[in-house]
Amino acid sequence: MGSTTDGSNGPEGVGRRDLIKRSAALGLISVPTMGFLSACASSGGGGEEKAEAGEKTAKNPLGVNDATQMEFVLFDGGFGKEYGQDAVKLYEKSFPKAKVKFSATQKIQSTLQPRFNQGTPPDLIDNSGAEQMDMGVLVGKKQLADLTPLLDAPSYDDPDKKVRDTLRPGIVEMGQFDGDPVWIMYYAYTVYGVWYSKKALDSLDEQYPETWDQMLAVCEKAKKKGMAGWTYAGKYPYYIPFSLYPMIAKVGGREVLDAIDNLEPNAWKHPAVKASFEAYYELYKKGYVLKGTPGLDHIQSQTAWAQGKALFLPNGSWVENESANVIPKDFGLSVSAPTGLDSSDTMPFCTIWASGAEPFVVPAKAKNPAGGMEQLRIMLSEASSRNFTSKVKSLSAYNGGTTGITLTPGLESGQAALEKAGDNVVNPRIQDWYVKLQKEQIGVAGLGEMMAGRMTPAEAIKKIQGFADAAAKDTSIKHYKHQ
């Protein structure tokens, strides 16, 4: 990639527009990868009998048995667990004889995979984090309950309005994989992008860069003042796509991301992918990435960034809550749509990734699935949504819930970015459909190696295309496509 201010010539005299037109010669490099959720494919043990249904009433539209325990396992991550505990109290108030077994963990897969195999899963699971169970596998192996009864139930606040009619656009569709059934309820609504300190940018007398040449110039300015341009979760490099994927869409159009999601042949060979990989690799080559970043986890990288050691951080809107104890009050937390390449980009600069996040599921073999769905119905009320937003600084799937809340800097910035984007919002599905491919292979084995300087962009693309091709040919997994 070029390093001149006009972007016309690179080190070998190749312009950025020429790079868009060039294609990489790709092949397959295979590397060992650890198995992931293989045991979840089996139905295993005899399981437990379903709880008897309760009487359906206006206050109990899902027919919850008010004397049956409901078990809820929450991911204890960036949003914490208090919002879940608060929702449980409302459930217990509605069903005082029902004992709720609530727990929070970061070890979702290792804790719950054995229980899926035994046929004794909890009634509601927040399936998130580094140990997220592969949703594509769970859906493909019929391990999840269809949430349509929840969506068609009266909303918690207004009996004349269905739950589905209270949700933000796209939430229902995200939970669908094939046809009408909805397998997942994404509870949070996340804005992904490049997070930064407005105070730090102001100290450099700079605005957020909209083209890659401007990005390099800002990073060079920061470097001269002793600040790295970028850091990221080096141990979990699948955070990098939070800004890289929207950049690919900007350069080549949203159809490039659709082709990647669909595991289409040669999707990763698209010139927009190569140009975007080259751009990010340039951050490494020019020394703009915080030293030691490949060894940092998400908390360590966010802390270093909050301490002013790096200017930019690819992340999601949960970062405001997750790093609240280290972000200074005068930080000026802001998020931007990722920087594009140049004026040849297909989509406008404001193009951003925003979508449902924090996936909640009700297992098909849950003993009390009606209880799990009722807990979600409570969480999708205006009061619970407002509680979630005020406590964790993130929007929820409920289309509202911000009335009376003083928006925090990050939340306000995220809403502004969404308003600016308008219809230019992308939502890559590969992280939902193929978790192993996205995290272990594209993230760790591909982008992680490239950004650590152990692999060139061409080598990374070659390896990732190989992984995608292998996934497309793997008859043991269910494949999904954009409709």
C-alpha cells in the first residue's frame, strides 16, 4: 500500500486504485486447529422430562408453570450480570413459587457443552464470549427451541402489541437461519467500529480520518508524540473484523461481505479484500500498532488504549461499560465508522456495522422452555430495556428504552453514527453462522498472524480462503446463505 499523501504511488509504484483492480494468487495452507463444539452435535443422554404447562392467562401468555424452577445461565462479560439479576427478580415477582437458578460465567462452552450432551441444558442461555457455542451447529443439530411463541406473545407492556412488533429492525431476521423459525434472540444492539478519545484527537489537532492516507498521517503524528496509532485484542484477533469488515464493504460493496458469508468460491480473492488487508498490514509495517499488542487480551488492550498508549481500538459498544473503571472522565469516548480507502470506495464513509448482539437461546431439551421464553419477554419490556441501557451503556433489542436516560458519551456517539449511516449499515453473518471459522481460523490463524507480522496479506488471504473452502465442503456442518 502506498504511503504518500495522495495515495497515488506505493513503494513499488502501484496506486491504490490499481491495487483494487489487482487480484492475489491464492492457494491453500492448512494448519492444525483445535476442535470446537464437536460434542454438541450429539443428542446424548436421556435428559429430563418437560415441565407441565401452566394455565395461559393474560398475565401468563406463554403458560409458564408457576411452581417449576427456571434455570438461567448468563455470560459474565462486558455487560456484567446485574441486568440479568434484575430481570430475574421481576420473574420471581410474577411467579413467586418458582425458584430461579441463576448463574453467570465466562466459560459458556466448557460449562454447558456436557449438559447439552446429557440432555439437561438450562432453560435460558446467554451464549456469548470467547467460549461461545457455535450457533450454526446448534441450529443445524436441532438443539434450540423455536422462539416464535415468544415473538407472537403479547408484549410485556402492551397486550395489544406482539413482542416482535417492539423490536429494532433486523433483530428477528438475525435469529433466523433457514425459513421462518427464530432460534436466537439478540438482546443487545451493538455499534461496531473504531473507538477513540476525542480529547486525544484534539491534542493532535486532528479529526477522525476518512481515507486511509489520512489514517496513516494521523498515526504518524501520534507516533511522534509517543502514542501508538492502534491496539486491539491480540489474543482474540477476531475483534479486528469489527472495523475491517465494514471497510471491505465500503471498498467493494456489501455484496462482497454477502459472498464471504455464503462461503462462495474465491470470495476472499475479491480485490476489495486484498486492498483492505494491505491497508491494515501497513499499520504493522509502519510501526503504528502498540508494541506487545499480539500478546494482549481484550481487557489489557482496552486498558492501554484508555491510558492513552494508543489512539484507535476496533471494538463494539460494550467497551464503554467493560472499560468504565479505566476510561478517564475527560476522555471524550467516541466511535466512528471505519476509515475507507479513498474516493473510489463503493459505499460512503458513514458505512458502519451495527446489529443485534448478546445472543440468548432456549435449548430444545430445556425442562422449562416456557420459563426461559417468559424471562426473555420480561427482559424485552421497556423497564428492563431502560435498566439495561442505563447500567451497561448499550442499546437493547427493544426499540426504545432510552426515555429519561442521560446518554453516556459512547452511547451518544454510537447513536449519532447510526443516524449518520442511515441505510448504510452492514451486518456480516459469518460470526453467527460459522463461529469456528470466524474466530479460530479467520481471526486467530489468519488476521492475528498477519497483524503480528508473521504472515503477509497475500498469505493470510490464501490461508483464509482455504479455511472457507474447507468449511463449504464440510458435510458435517449446516450451511446458510443470504436469502
